[in-house]
Amino acid sequence: MAHTDPGRVMGYSEGKVGRMAQRPPAHPLFDLGPSEYVSAASGSPSGLTDRERSLLMRLAVHNLVRQFGCTDQEAADALDHFAERGEVVTRGDQRDVYLVVCGHVHIHAARDWLRAAVADLPADPQAN
């Protein structure tokens, strides 16, 4: 799957397994439609915005590039592959968020840092 935006890895899921999965909102407080980044979520809602999800995925791509010396596209394709298999999941609590790939924590971010980091990003008219 070709990507123009390495932060937009589709199909990863959020939450805990066991409840009916559904597409979460793009923003937890505003009615901006469904998330563009998550195909299914189960369990308690993460409370993440699509901008925060996008940053987590950009960090995941960057991490793979640094670890394996691959291109952004190759890293995004690898994450897509595992997402299609249901092996890319976000988990967390009120303080921390974890992006788990194949059962291993790939990215860990404090929620307050994540919220501040997306606030510092350039405005994107399509992001929230």
C-alpha cells in the first residue's frame, strides 16, 4: 500500500480485546467524524485525537527507520502489514500511551507530552 504520509498507517486498533470493535471518533470532544487512523477500537476509548494518533505513527515510522536503516515508505509498509494482521495496538491509561507492535512496546509517550507535542506542530486544516 503506497503512502504519501508516513504518519498515516491505516488499520491499527486501540483498546482492549473483548468488546465490540468500532471506529473511534477523530477527536474525543468534538464531532469531527470517525478517525482516519483507526479502523477498529474496542474497550475503553483512548481519548486520543487523530493528530495524536498521527504523531504516534510518525514516531513509529521514525523508530523503524533508525533501527533498520529502511526508508519511511518501507517502515510505513511494514507497520501496515502488521496492522492488517491486527498486531498494531494502542494501549494506555490516564498518564501514558503505548503503541504495541507484535506484542512489544514500540513507542511509549506520556499523554501530557503527546498533547503538547501536537500543539507545537504546524496547523493542518484537515487535522484536529
